[in-house]
Amino acid sequence: MPNGPAGATEYHLFFFSELFKRNICIGQVRDKIGKVSDLVFKNSEPYPEAAGILIEHGWGKPNEFVPWPQVTKIDDDYVFVTKLEPGKPFPPFVDQPGWIMVNEHLMGKTIFDLDGRRTEVVNDVHLLYSTGRMLLVHVDTSFNGFLRKWGLGKMRWIKDNLINWKYVQPLSIEEALTKDAVQLSITRKQIKELPSEDVADALEELDREEQQAVLSALDSEKAAEALIEAEPRAQRQIIANLRKERAKSILQELSVPQLATLFSVLPHDNVTEMLKLLSADEVVKIKAMLEQEEVKARSFISNEYVTTRKGASIRETISGVRASGKSADALSYIYVINDENQLVGVVDLRDIILTEDNSKVDEIMVSPPVSADDDDLREDVAAMFEKYRYRMLPIVDAKDHLLGVAYYNEVMKGS
């Protein structure tokens, strides 16, 4: 077992039930001063860190608080500590803002999901001990925790059900006096305000039950946005566990290209079930797109666009637009190229009109511009259109030479 604050480099995982009632000694085993009655943690990011140990003396003596820096070692049977001052007792426990008492605030508490529905009970708390620090990393809602609490840890009946601390909301001492519950920490209001990308990142880290709890807090539109932003592994897991009614409401928020992109990463059986939830017209379009999955961006290249040279004035750029003979549809953006025909920037035509004639186009261009590679798949280009909402995207080769543009309507045809 690793030593404590004296610079240990190993780590060890404990359950609180394994430390509860463990003997506390000063220096040597024969110098027992009491037992662990609770562990106190400071609520910090990403995981709460131990602030100290509450000592139970028995015999009517008041409990004492051992600050965590005084903990020198934890072995299989004892917790070793040092005195703050020789011959003097440890101080009594005084609560501090943001402190959590494991036994008092977590053990035996009911966990509610984001809809306020009772799910499980906290039967144990998982702790990481390393380099003299103790972190609170999970709560365990399995029956194993209950067995450990009663000294029956060897009777491990099922797999531990560990919920990452990041998704559990601690109770303060004041709340613990009146409540008997904890809840997932991302509240309905908070999760609705998170960007879809952040919600997707959270979904990717969660297990099946936690994913469903988070999704239950989202309306169908937000859930659809997060689903599309998630990585394929998470998408497959989420879809596999959605109830039919919920899946239908989420799919209805997606465009046909988004649906085709999503279905391209799902197992065949899941795709078959999801297609049953869509209209016949949507099914035809999606199947057509899935069949064209390998279509590349170069297939959509159009020459209907206008360029200007890097260093050109606004007056010269406007003259070039007028002389181009291009249709109005091609004039939304002006692409800036260098002498090697490499794309270096893009300017909105409206910005050009509002800028002084003698100014340089370099001063108002966006650089580097958003562009698609000619080897990108159609669904990659579609995803860029969905993300940036442009009418057209420049297509470049591996050396950033401008090859042409792809129009939204052409890439998203059938949507």
C-alpha cells in the first residue's frame, strides 16, 4: 500500500465502506486513537479532494477532525496520522463552505435523474488515493456497496455500478438535514443552455443510463443537435437505447442529409428500425444518399464564382465583379487568391460595397477561409454547410489551389 503525503507515486482505489470504522493510529499500531467515522472533502474540480478525517473515539468523547496533511499512510488495516502539536488533541470539526461529508451527505442517499425520477441509492463511494491525495471519483449504486458496508465485501454478486462524480450533485450539510437525495449535477436549465457541441462531448463520456438521463432533460431539437455533433460510437449507443417515440421525435428534427449521415454509421438493424419512423418520401431520399456515400466534393465543383487578387483595392475588386459576367447567385462571396491561385481569403460582397474604394481587400477578408478538400466525401461537405450555413463553399486541392465552388443546393439536393 502506498505511503501518504511523503511523496508516494503509486495509486490505490478504495471504497469508503472499506475505510469506514478503520482504526486510526499515531505513529504505530499500538497507539490507536479512534476510528474513521467520516471523510470530509472539499468540492473542487474535476474531483473533490480530501480535507480531513472525522475521528470517532467512543466512550462519550467528542469527535475530532484530522486535517488531511496530517495523514501519513493508509494500509490494509490502519490509517496513520501525526499530531498537529504533541500532547494536544485534534480540533473539533467545523463545517466549511463547499465541504462534503461522505457518510453524512452521500451514503444511503437516493439518486434522482434530471426528471426528478428516483433511480438508485448510493451504497458506496469510490476513492482514488495517490501521492498523498485522496479524490472522490465515483458513487456506487450497486448492491455490492451495501454488502461491503456490512463487512461482506467478498460476496461480490454483480458488477459495480459506478457513476462519475462529475454527474453527481453533492448536498451541503444544511440540505442533508432536510433532504434524503442527491441528483445528477447537470440541471435541466443548465444543459439546455450548453452548446450542442458541449452536450455531445458529455454524452460521449457517459454510459448508457447516464446518456438517457441527460437526453431526458433536452427537448427534441436540442437532443437532435447533440446527437449529430457526437462521435459515431456515441451515436450508435444512443440510438440503440432510445425508445421508439423519443427516437421519432428526435429524427423529425433532422434534415435528410443529416439523417443519411447518421444512418451511415449505424448498424443495419438500427437503420432498418429508424427508417420505419420516417415518411416514405424521406426514406427514398435517404436510401439514395446512402447509395452515393462515396461521392466526392470534386463532383460538385462549379465555375460560377468570382475571385480577386491578394493586394487588390476595393475599387479594382468591384470592377472585376462587374466584368465577370457571372450571375447574381455567384456573387455572394468574393474569393481572394494569390499569384499561385491558392485560396488565401474570402470577402462578403456586402462588406466590399460598404468599404472605401482605396482600401485593400486584404483588410476586410476572412483568413483563413472555410473550404472543402476536393477529396472530401459528400456528407463531409454537407456537414460543413449545416455548420456554417453558407450558400457555397470553395473547393481546394491538397496545396490549397482554388478549383471551384460547391453550391448548397447541389450538395444538399434531395434534402
